[in-house]
Amino acid sequence: MPTLILVRHGRSTANTEGVLAGWTPGVGLDERGTSQAAALPGRLAGLPLSEVVASPLQRCQETVRPLLDARPGLGLHTDERIGECHYGDWTGRKLAELTQEPLMEVVQAHPSAAAFPGGESMRAMQSRAAEAVRDWNARVERDHGADAVYVMCSHGDVIKSLVADALGLHLDLFQRISVEPCSVTAIRYTRLRPFLVRLGDTGDLTSLVPSQQPASGDAPVGGATGAP
């Protein structure tokens, strides 16, 4: 079965502003995110990529554009199932403000029970994304063979949920996983089990500086911002 290269979109304007973007239209990459996207073709240069699949949201489409420009033979497939979690009434609100919401404690400690008002549950997010991966695995293997490698560009919480699925972790543990903007996570699928072979690889270790870790120990909803 294929190897899946999961790329989180580059740093967005919402990441910089500390806003939970969700499906808000018009949220693109900031200057740093644009530079991260420009570096992506070089980071993936040694891989024989067969397909590129992306969330329909602007920040993901912008992230894969340099890769597509560098490899004219690759086409772009858009799949709504790997789009951001539908955060409902939380969409567009400041993350600092959302920490005061009672639901945040559930999102952190018991995400399998978390459902966003006016949006979707985290279980539903994981289910649709995992179904998309299984469908694309079958399609890529059919069209390109069992050793094919393909890229999927998505969002922080979605990628974390797919890593949990691959590792057989309960969704309640997925907040222990961190993926930075424009990080690369690789999962090699086989008939009996997936293997996580890279997790959140950016090639940049500055995010490990202790002062940059959240003081509360909570996981950032939507994923780490990648802010310096």
C-alpha cells in the first residue's frame, strides 16, 4: 500500500493573529508561511510523488502551489473530507478568549466527547479524514502501484487525528501529538498495519525551546501556530 506524506499548511495569517480560522474564507499564508511553502519542493525533492491532494481551504491550496509548479506533471486533487474541523460558533474567535470556554476542558481532556456548537464533533472530523485516506490509498495503489508515494495537505487537528488513527490511539490521546505549520508527517500503510515513519518534521529545532511551550500544558486548538 502507498506511503502518505501529510503536510500541514504553512503558517497562516490566522496563526499569526491567534485566531481559530476554521473554514473562514480568505485565510491565506503569511510571509513566513509563503517562505515555508516555497521550501517544500526542495524538502520533498527526493520523493517520487504520484498525486497531490489538498484541503479546499486557501492556506492549503497556497502551500502546495510551489510544489505543483516545480513538478508540472503532478495534478491537484481537492478533497473536502480533509478540510479543517468545522468549529461552528468558535470560528473566527481569538484562541486566548476560547480558553475561558467550558468546552475547552473537554477538547483538551476528552476530545472524543467534544462537539463544537453549530459545528461538528472531533469524532466526525477524524472519521471523515480517515475515510478519505483509505479511499486515496486504494486509488493511488490502483493507479500507481503499491510502492507509490503521495502528498496530502491538511490542517493541524486533522493530521493529529490521522496520526492517532494510524497508531491505534484513542482520539482522547490525540492532543499529545504536535504538528507545526508546514511540517511533514509520513505514514507507510501496509495490508495489516500502518507505520508512522516521520512526525511533524520541519528540520527546524527552534520550536523545542522550553519558553515556547504552552505554559498551561494545553494543546493549541487547530494546531501550533509556529510563531517565534
